[in-house]
Amino acid sequence: KAGVTQTPRYLIKTRGQQVTLSCSPISGHRSVSWYQQTPGQGLQFLFEYFSETQRNKGNFPGRFSGRQFSNSRSEMNVSTLELGDSALYLCASSFSGTGVSAFFGQGTRLTVV
Amino acid sequence: AQKITQTQPGMFVQEKEAVTLDCTYDTSDQSYGLFWYKQPSSGEMIFLIYQGSYDEQNATEGRYSLNFQKARKSANLVISASQLGDSAMYFCAMREISRSNDYKLSFGAGTTVTVRA
């Protein structure tokens, strides 16, 4: 059974540019959530999608957005990149419901220069 | 306020010994789940163990066990018979379930474990 796949693994972008990251969840999982990990702030929740609907959003500026497709694949977009957006972006997928675990991808390491 | 507190930034443990990683949590929800993840230097978050707030037995998964003390709001991870491959960052996380069914994890700051040969 394939795990959570995130692409690309590494990305270098320039300030002001925009970037799109992709996440393919485990087959059958309809919930996809995104997290930003930085040395200073740790792991922070960005947003969660279920059946193409955003169910929850973390405390991030509007430059951070996401969407989910009918096949449960998800993308997140960051516009007008800032140096502080350099981070490891992790995607997690799960079944909905209680008592279930989320499984993470290997992450996309974004560097903004 | 921090929902998850991990007070040990780093720990050293001798190979084959057991190590306990501390985690305390803060929630007013009656229904919640507690998780431990391992993050090696490669960056991937690896699920280790889960404990539900209504589970009466402590969770165990192979060499991992979770010491759940609900009244103290504590969910410590015990790794028995440490191996060199256990060297990694370990995160405690919580999902509050009572108010909504969305899937959002709150993470602690993590504990770096280094296993010595």
C-alpha cells in the first residue's frame, strides 16, 4: 500500500514568487492536512481538507491557500514568498472519524532566497 | 497557551536500555487522542503509537508503550531496548475531537533522542 506522497521533495524559490506543493494521500483516505515545520516555531497546522472542503484553518496569512481534488489529492499554494516561509511542509492523510491516526509524507523542503 | 508540552529538549540513552519521553497536555475536551511520532533526520514523520482519551489500557506497539495518566494529563512514551536506529526527534501530539470531526494535530516542541553504542 503506497504511503503519502509529496512532491517535490526540495524547492528553492526567490522572494516574491509563488509556489505550489502537492500531496497524494494514502488510497481511501479523504482527510488531508498540512503543517509547516520551522526551527523557531516548530510544527504548526496550516489547514485540513475533507471531501474537497476546507474544514479547519490555522493562523496563517491569506498568502497560504490550499485545495483538494475529487481524488483526495491536495495542493497548497504560497503566494508572494517571504524568507520566513522557508520551512519543511508536511502533509498528512487519514480516515475521518475518531481513533484514527494520521500518516505523513516525507515533506517538501522549501527554501526562499 | 501551549496544548502540548515536552520539557526534555534532548536525551542520551545507552543502547539496549529503556528511555522515557515526557509529554503533558492541556485540553478541556472530554474526547481527544494522543499520538507519538518519530522524525529521523530525513524529515518524514513516522507514526508510533496512539492513545484515546477513553482507552482504559495503556497503548503498546512493539517496543513502544504509552504511559497514560489522565488525571495528570500526561502521556509519556517509553521506548524499551533502545537501538541505534531510534536516534531521532520525537513529537507528542494531540487531536481534540469533542467539538468537531476535523483532523488537526497540535504538536509539542519535540525531544531529540540520541542512542549511544
